[in-house]
Amino acid sequence: MRDNTGGVRLDAEAAAETSQWTRATGVKVSDVTPSFWVLKLLTTALGEAASDYLLGAYRGVGLAVGVIGFAVALTLQLRATRYHPAVYWATVAMVAVVGTMAADLVHGELGVPLAASTVACALGVAVTFWVWHRVEGTLSVHSIDTRRREVFYWVAVSFTFALGTAAGDLTADQVGLGFLGSIVLFAVVIALPAVGYWKLGLGSVVAFWWAYIATRPLGASVADWLGKPASHGGLGYGDGAVALMLLVVAVGLVGVATFRPQSSRRGSGPRAVAAGAAGESLCPGH
């Protein structure tokens, strides 16, 4: 039996807080289309080049710019009531910038070996996926229709970017593949889930996240190859110039996505979410 001194009110407040996390909001992340993968590669390469430029030219100020930009973009994305291409891709780009900064500072300033940081980030991704699936029952991007699922999504994305940065640096520097060798390696890695999905029956959720993680080291290796000096195995265009070029291309593609007819996007209502979740579950029966 409840008392009359606030117990009922506290229960009501707790229920309201829970409903804020689980109430359907509609899907606010991008459809998985060919243009999605093009923009994903562009923004990952942009994040690598922009991070290297900001830390190299401005150090502490550059780090502050990256962190503040990330915080602003993520806040706008979480507060949005529907999918906004400009807001979504700005958030992805800023996650790329901050994820690169974090991985580089952990290795460069704290002296953590690239192999250790790669393993740590991989564990972070694995734990996030495990908790996410245990709580929500699916990792499908088509089921991200509540605040809680969206938070899980951005935590996972952040870990994948840090993982990709560490893995790309590991293969290029310590394994000795260089930038071009790393590009070839991760191009093969990203092609494997596509082949597995189309030919071998690999689950769509596993295939998506496998490819999503692999885009990070692939894009970062391309950015490094374009921007780094010839003495380091690059073409020497400079990190700042490469970041600016990629930004211009990305803004153009996001502009196209913003102004295209809404009917060209997959529906984001409850039926579309249910259909997507039914077809894209990590485990049978979910």
C-alpha cells in the first residue's frame, strides 16, 4: 500500500522519465543506401584530415573546437524530432573528428600502444553492442525509434570511429603496410560482408555493422594518403586542403539529400520500423 507522502508522485515521475527514453520518436538516422556509404566514407576521411590539421596547427584550441563542435552537433541531433540530413551528417563528421583526436592523443600523449588501444576500442564496441542488444533485443538501424536506442547508436558509432582510427594507424605504421597497403586491406575487409550478405546468407545487421566499422580505417587511410607528405608515403596535399576538399564534396551531397523528395526515403513510421527490425536482427527470433 502506498503512502500519501509523495510515493505516488515519485512513481509517476519515474514512469514519465522512463517514457521519455522509450517513447517512439521516429527513425532519425539515415537510410542505408549507396549514397549513405559514399557519405560515410567521405565523413570518415574528413574527420581524419580535419583532426590531424586541428591538432597539428592549433593543438589545445583545435581540440576544444572539435569537442565543442561534437557536443553541439550531438545535442541538435538528439533534440531533433525527425531526420535532418545536415544535422545527422554533421554529427557523424564531428564524431569522426573527436574519435580521431581521442585515439591519437591516447597513443601520442599517453603512450598507449596502438595494438592495446585497438583492442580496448574493439572491446568497447563489443560491450556496447552486447548491452544494446540485451536491453532492446535488436541492433537494426531501422529500429532506432526511441531516445534510448538512439543513445546506444551514437555510443556504438563513437567507439567504431576510435577503433577504426587505431586500427588504421596500426596497419599503416606498425604493421608496415603504409597508406596504400592499408587502403587495399580495408577495401577487402569492407567487401567481405557484402559478399557474405549477397552470397552466403550473412545476417543484414552483422553485415551492416561489419561494413560500418571498416569504413573508418578505409576512409582514414585514404585521407592520410592524400594529405601526408611523400616522405611518409602520402601525396603531400596537406591535411587542411584535403579536409576542405572533402568538406565541400560532403556538403554538396548532403544538400542533395536534404532537398530530394521525401518519398525517396524509406518510411520511418511504426510499420516501417517493425518491418526493418523483423528483417534485420542479430539473433534469430528477434
